[in-house]
Amino acid sequence: MWERTLQDLIRGLRANKKDENKFISLAIDEIRQEIKSKDMELKAGAVLKLTYLDMLGYDMSWASFHVIEVMSSPRIHLKTVGYLAATQSFRQDTDVLMLTTNLLKKDLTSKPEDVAITLNGLSHIVTPDLARDLASDLIAMLNHSRPHIRKRAVIALYKVIVKYPEVTSHAIGRLKEKLDDPDPGVVAATVNVLCELVYRSPQDYLSLAPQLFHLLTTSSNNWMLIKIIKLFGALTPYEPRLVKKLQPPITDLISTTPAISLLYECVHTCITGDMLQGISGDSLARMCVTKLAGFLQDPDQNLKYIALLAMVKIVPTHPELVAEYQGMILSSVDDEDISIRMRALDLLSAMVSRNNLQPMVQQLLSHLVRSDSGVLPSATQSLSQHASNAAAITPKTSNSPSQSPAYRLTLSQRILELCSKDVYENVVDFEWYLSVLVDLAYVAGANVGAQIRDQLVDVTGRVRAARRYAVQLMVKLLSDDIFLFNASDEGSCAEVLWAAAWICGEHCRELAEPQKLLTYLLQPNIVSLDPETIAVYLLAAMKVFGYWAAELAERWDTDDLAKVKDAVEMIITRATAFAANSNIEVQERAANMLQLFTFIRADLNTYLPKPANGFAYAESSTGGFDSGVPAEPDFPKSLFLIQPLFGSYELNAVAKTAQSSVPVPDGLDLDAWIVPPPEGLTNGVEEGEAETKAGKKKGKKGKGKETGAAKAKGKKRVDRGENSNGDTVTLAPPPQIETDEERAERERRKAERLERQRDDPYYIVDDRPSSGPSVNDVDSIPVVRLDDLPPFPQAPNSQLPSLRNTPSPMAPPAFVIDRMGEMPEGAIPSAAPVKVSSSPGSFKNGEAAPAPPSFVQYEVEDEVPRTGTPPPIMVTRAKKKGNGKKKRTPKVENTAAST
């Protein structure tokens, strides 16, 4: 009968590629018949064919027992087939492996060729059970007379130790003996096994250091020297005395060896083994950096890569040595190999300092500039570009490595990380950094707009001396249409417009001509921006107008009335369009603007200019509260309507721990009700036991808590009763009944107040019919005459205009950065703001911004003008004589200590 051999099977597979599955099915059926044969040659041939099919992905686990039968064959060529099939198909959970223990023990004591085959197969199929049972046999094989058997036994012993770690203590002693074996192959195999085992428990292998050191100084085998150096690199952290011992031979190897792999391993071991400390370590570090710099100039990309990896590890201990090759490292950022570029960025991040940050960032920015853009423009040149230059900024397809979107994103993020590290610790000139952020927004071509926005706001808030320059840059950003036109493009960085609008609105006092910015903040093209950005635009427009209007009121001229009216009309017209926006936030901002500016327009239309010799504002403000009716100002009072809404306090950076550092005020009960429970029956337990009598209810007085921070000083009457279950309940106090005389008096006061408001042009009267009489009487609210308030300022505050008109000094400004941020009153900050230069600023955290000039307030009868919020009014109860009723009398208490 003719049988198909392995060669025939392979030829049949090549001839039946169109119907390979059918051919293999027939072949496996034939193999199933052949493998059951008692002829060992035929059985071994079938196993060999199954092994080939297993390599193609077909399962042969069903033939595991037949494989063991072939392994037990006394013929060497058949045994070889059996062990080959076992190494290919057996797994850790193969059930027939338990049958191989005695077979393996027998083969390990057989002829040398059988032993060699057995050791090779055992290394692949060993399990924890086999390792436990065969460990002693393998250790005995280390003394075999044949060197190749000893070498195979050493390697197989490694697999046994991995599967059965309990044998490690007994095996280390025998492996130590093999380091002195006369055969170099056995020594090399032993060193290789030790190099793998040492990382599991380095302390157990410290006793091998003398023999390893002897091999290090006498061996000429570069491969084995690499393994020995790796061994010492793992041992030196646990035995510091080895460092001094190893420095001379490793220095000699670094300076003399021509083998690049050995040279790199020596350098790497010096770094990881803490050998670069001390005087001798400094010279060794310089030698290592010099060799690595040579790798950077090598055309082999692999050497460049490992050199950059090694330099990253040297920078923490010897940054000055790596800094000597900064130009060479920067050139690697533009390498064609992306892996080298990424490692170069890692190295630059590690070596950045205050001295090299600026040239390093400028060099990285130049890699982001498109090839057709030429030299990187300055911030002023970049901001002056308009729509005509938009094509130069639009990303184009290019083979340059810097044109990859993923790489551009990584490079842009790395620039931001370099500068913002440790709260801008390495930034010396913050005006330069603001220019870098703006330049990066133009040339990044990646989605880093949100990060640039956050850093623009953060730097402006932390560094006071840079705010004026920041406002100048932001004004130019708002006037540039490039970001508006490309807002929908990927990587347009249009988010920086959010920061530009916010900074210009928050620090509008730095604007020389605020009114000119209104047209950019309210231009119709901003509808293409994100709704969140549009909302910030609208809010910034209100801030800018409020500051400009208050500034005009300080130096009012009748000729300015037309200018203000035009600006108000423009704002109302453009805000009307945004009031129909689909985003609710934009709608709300626009609706607020419309209401406020409609009121301002009405006030401007009714304004009548005063004669030339009329009202003098500075003189009238000194008259105090006891003078008669105060004179009207000579400017429209609505000009001061908006600025107090935004400019009462300066907005500064807040410390991360500010919220958790807020002390709980004295008398504040966080467990008390903020909103009282609804009226009706509420289950509660009163202090003491309720006393009830038949046919009579007795009330009980007790102390109740207010819904605020303090306890009530009076006592309330509380009714008690029982529900259907017999539980004691507390009834809400009955409402006070208004008498006919009190109702008539209230109606009279209300009629007088409405009559006064009808003639007041600054009061909007609600003409809608009332659904019923209101029980809230505003005339019953107590009004206190605060005669001890400070007088109005004598002259307009001229600090802000003078600040804007101050010429820029020739010397660079002194920057003081507030790295910690503001803390709440009563909290103890952990650190003070860190000074970046020798000249600290004169500002301090939490300082209130200059208050707007005061003017005659809109008032009702019995009310006096006031410039700020009065102290809280504490209401107490006083008894009337005669009728026993109580009335409320206001009492002013000084609560400054508690606030």
C-alpha cells in the first residue's frame, strides 16, 4: 500500500490551492488511519505530517497520546520526531503530560544523544509538576562529562526554576560552580541564565560578584561582557561598594572597545547603577555623554535612538554636560524617523531650564512653520496678517515630518508643557511667552486652542505686569479675521478668541480707546464661533462699554452725547440678532444686554445738558447727607449703570486649596434649615414631655432656630396636638391677622408711593392689572439713615488713564507671578507669591479695584444715597405700650468681625 509522505503532503497543498480545505480533510483522514498503525515508522510519519499541519493552524491535540508513543521509541530519528511534535503541540494543560515523567527520567540517563534531545524538549514542555519531579535529575546533569550536555542542562534548569522557584536556593550553588567551568560555552550559558534570574531577586546573587568581576576583567567575549555588565547593573543598587570597584574596568571598556553594543551597555549600566557620582563619576559621565554625542552624529538610526534614550537618564544628574549638545539634539526634532523625533522631544523636556527655554521654544516653533511660510514671524507680524494670508496658514499636504497632524499636535503640546512646567518656573519674560502663545495659535495646525486659551487667561491673571501687553495682543487677535474665517476647520485654534474677548473685557482699563473694540466684539461674523465664545464676546462688550461710559462721565463733555448714543444704538441693533440664537446662554446674555441698553437709551434720550455755569460735581459731593436735595449731575446717570456690575473687585487667580481653607464663621450652623419646611403638620419632638389635659390644650414655649446663621432672640408660640396615631406633632404658628386700621394705612402709603413713581422718569411702572391685593408692603421695610458712611471722593480717579498713558520703560519690566493664588480671609496660605525678578510689584492679592465715582442715586422717600452695601440689619422685637402687640424695630450691628 502506498503511503503519502510529508513531501507528498506539501506538494498536494501547493497543487490544490483552490480547494485546500477539501484536500486537508482527506489528508487528516489518512493520517488518522496511519497513526493507529503498529508500525512505528508509519506512526512517526503520520505524527510528522500532523506537526506540519499544526503549524498551519490545524488542531492535533487529539493525537497527544500517539505523540508520547513516538517519543518513547528507542530509535533516535523517531524519538526526535516525537519530541518535536511535543514541543509544537503540548500545552500546560495537556492531560497526557503526567505520563511523561518516567519517560523523561529514563531518557535523561540514556545515551548522550538521547539526553540532548530530551533536554531540548523538556525546556519547552516543562510544567510545575515536571519541574518539581525532575529538578534533582537536571542538577545532576550539570556534572555531565559532555560540555554540550552541561550547556543544555544549564538552560533547561532556568525553565525549571521559573516553573518551580523553590529549587532556586539549591541551584544557585551549582550555577556558581559553572562560572568556573573549563568550557566557555557552559560559562556563557550560565552567565545568560544568571542575567535572566537576577532581576527576580538581586540580593540572592550578590555572592556571585567576585567571580563575575573576574570574568569582566579577563574575558574577551563581547556578548558575555554585555551580560556581565547587565548583571552588575542589577546588583550595584544593593551593594554600593561595587560602584567604586567597577568604575575602572568599565571606564577602560568605554574608552577602548570598538563594539557599539558593548559601549552602549557600559554607558547604560553607569547611568542605572549610580556610577556617575563623585569626582571619578563626573569624569565618567563626561566620557559617557561624549560617546553618546557621537552616536547622535552616526547615520545609523538605531544608534541615534539609544543615544537619546540614554541622555534622558543622564540629564537629572549632569544637565550641564547634555546642554553642550543642545543644537545637535534640536536637529533631531526634525528627523525623518518619528521615533527619534519623539525621543528628542523627551530629552528637551528633561533639559529645559530658565537659561535655555527661549531659544529652545523658538527652535521648536520653527519646526511648526509651514515650508512655504519662510521665517517664523514675530507676534506683531503674525497678528497683522489678514484674510489675504489665510492660505499660508491653511494646512497643506507635504512629505515633511513636521506636517503630520499627530506630530504637530504632540510638538505643540510639548511647547506648552515646557513653558508651563511648575507654574511657569522657567519663564523669565512673560511678554515673550504671551507672544509665543499667540504665534503657536497661528502656526500649530492642531487642536491645542483650548490649552492656549487656558494659559493666556492664566498668565494674564497671575502676572500683573504683563496685563497691558496681553490686552494689546488680544485686541489685535480680535481685529484679525483669520480665526473667524477658519473657525470650523480642524486645528484652527479659534478657542483663543474666547481668551481674547475675556481678557479685553476683564482688563478693559488697559485699553486706550475702548469704544473701538465694540465693533469687533459685536460683529455679525462671530456667529460662526462656538456658542460659549459668543457668550463671552457679549459679556466683554458690556464690560468694555461700562468702563468707557464711566470714563466719559468722569470728564463729561456735551459733545460726547452723540458718540454714546451711536454706540448704544449699535449695541442694541447687534444684540437683537443674538437674542434669537439657538443657544440658551447666548440668548440670556443678549436679552440682558437689550434690557440694560434699552434703559440707557431711554435715559440718554431724556437727558438735558446743563448750562455752562451749572452743576459742579466735585463740590456737590462734599455736601454730606445732611444737605437738602442733592443737585443733579451734569452727565447722564445711566453711564454708571454697567461698570459697578463688573468692576467692584479685581478677578485674580485662586489657590487650589482656597475652597477647603474657608473657615466656618462663628455662629453658622450648617445643619440648620436654609429654606423652612412647608406649612402644615410636621412630625417633631419637642424638648421635654408634652402635658395634656382633658378638654384643654396647653402650649409650651421653647427656643427655635432661625433658618439663617444665628439663633432667634425672641420666643415663638407653638401649638401642639396629636394626629390619628396618637403621636405628638407640632403645629405651625398661626399667621398674624391684619386689622382694618393697619390695612388702610398700608394702602395709603402704597398709593403715595405709586404716585411718586409715576412722575419719576427713571422708574419703570408696571401697568399690568394686578390679580389681587399684595400682602408684601415695601413701605413697611425699615430704612436706616446711615450717617456715619465716608464722604464721596473729591475728584475723579485718574489712576487708570495715567496707567495706560505711561510710556513703556526701556528696561524689561519686572514680572511677579502669583503661583499660589488668592486664599479666603481667615485662611493661612502655605506659601507667598514667588518673585520672578528682583523688583516686586506693588499689588497684593484680593485688592479691590478702584471704585467708580459716586453720583446721586435713584432714591425713594426717606432713603439716602450710599456708595456701598450697609451693614446687615438685625431685627429685634419691642413691645408697644398699651395694646401688648409687638412691632419690628431695626437695629444695626457691626458684623465685620464675623464676615
